[in-house]
Amino acid sequence: MKIEIWSDIMCPFCYIGKRQLESALTEFPNDEFEIEWKSFQLDPTITPQSGKDVFTFLAERKGISVEESKEMHKGVTERAKSVGLDYNFDKAIISNSLEAHRIIQFAKTKNLGDEMEEIFFKAYFTEGRDLNDGPTLIELAVKSGLDQIQVLEVLKDQNLFLDNVKNDISEAQQIGVQGVPFFVFDRKYAVSGAQPVEAFVNTIKEVLK
């Protein structure tokens, strides 16, 4: 079964959804699954915001108070913890995810897409790494198993794998994706959002019928 996942590494629910899906897949030890990560940008216009924390950034974006923003993030942190993830929003550095997506597209050509997604998610939400920073991106990419020189070449040439990213985003628009994470199972069924494990299990059972 092929499972396509539209996701943005700046999306907290995408990391949670990844864990929920992984838990669901353990219910099918005798079945084979091919996971393909698809690029999506929640906000392609984001620029590095030196000195601004994510609480203030979201408050300004949504027109709410910083306290309300902190409360929203607290709820997400608790939900993440329920699936074994440790979110540290106080350390998160606002980033544009385009460069990371280009690296993920490159990683997919080496069958390392899932590894790269996991490393970027953890770097952003748990470790507070700066994904605007080239050397940081290279370090994380090498950690996934990619070649350092090749990753450097990808970052140097802004056009490398850019079409792959744009095509994924365009495809998402064509099939009506309103937000991420968005999971498509064998192009038959779709699950939108970080649904409970049971929702994924039931959908997989339907596809396998």
C-alpha cells in the first residue's frame, strides 16, 4: 500500500500525525507500506524573524494576545507529549521551510525521505535548531545518511528540486487539500489532520478489503 503524506516541517500536527500513523502501521505487521512525503508550505512568505519567539509571531498573525498564543501552544505541547514527542516552542526558531523541503525531495531520491522528515521535525520542535541556517541544514541532512557535498550542491543551486516542491504543492491544490497533514491511501481514501490511531487503522482496513 502506498501512503502519500502532504506535510510541512513547521506544522506541529504533522509530526503528531506521523507518530499516529506509525502506531497504526504496527497493527499490520504482515503488510507492506510505501510512505511518500509530499511538500507543503503553510506559509511560503515567512522570513527569518530575528529575536521574535513563536508565541509573539502567532499572536500577531492571528490577532490574539501573546498569552492566548502561549495557551494554544501549551495545548499542542500536551497533545504531542501524549504520543511521545517533546515540543519546546520556547526554543523554536521561525523559519521558511522551502530549503528543508528541497533537501527532503533530494532525500527521497536516496530512499531517505522518512529519515529526513523525522530529523527536521525533531530539530525544529524539540531541539530548537535554526532551519534558516545552511550549515545546520547540511549537518542534519548528513545525519539522515545523505552525502555532504551533494547536499551543499542542492543548497547552492536554488533551482535544484524546486520544481518537485512546487509540483507537490500544486497537486495538493488540485485534489483539494486545505491543510496538513493530509494522508492519501492508495489514491482511494484520505485522512485529513492528525487523527487518532484508530482512524488510520480503520482507513487502512478499508483499503485492504
